[in-house]
Amino acid sequence: MSFIRAMSSGVICCIAPLIWSGLLYGILGIVNPVMNSRVDWLWFVLSQFGFGLVAGVVVSRQQRVSTALPLSMRAGIEASGREHSP
């Protein structure tokens, strides 16, 4: 199970920076062409991979925190039929 989890996070940390960088590369030329000409895209993509790896390691080492309240109460949504009131 941990191998599958490691593989899925490995795929995510490789695919997500490529999608994000490609999206920014396409949009930045339209939004701000001067900034687009000054960005070194190779270093930008490598930085995205590095950040993804470090963030993945940090998040994977954290313990889950259980909450006693349902999501609607934690979000402050006024829903009818709730059993508890904060």
C-alpha cells in the first residue's frame, strides 16, 4: 500500500509542476509579456519540482488531526438539522 501511495505522490509531484508551469507559460505571455521575457523557464520548472518534493515530504510526515465537529460546523455554514451548536 505504501508503494502505491509513494508512486501516486511521485506522479503528482512530477505532473503538477508541468501543468502549472505550462499554464503560466501560456498565460504570462498574454498578461505580462515583459515578465514573460525575463523568466528563465528552465529554472522556474526545476524550482517547481523542488518545491513539490519538499512540500510532499513535509505533508507526508505530518500526523492527521481528527476533529470532533462536522465540516459544516467547522466552516461556519448554517445548516438545518444540525445536532450540536457551537
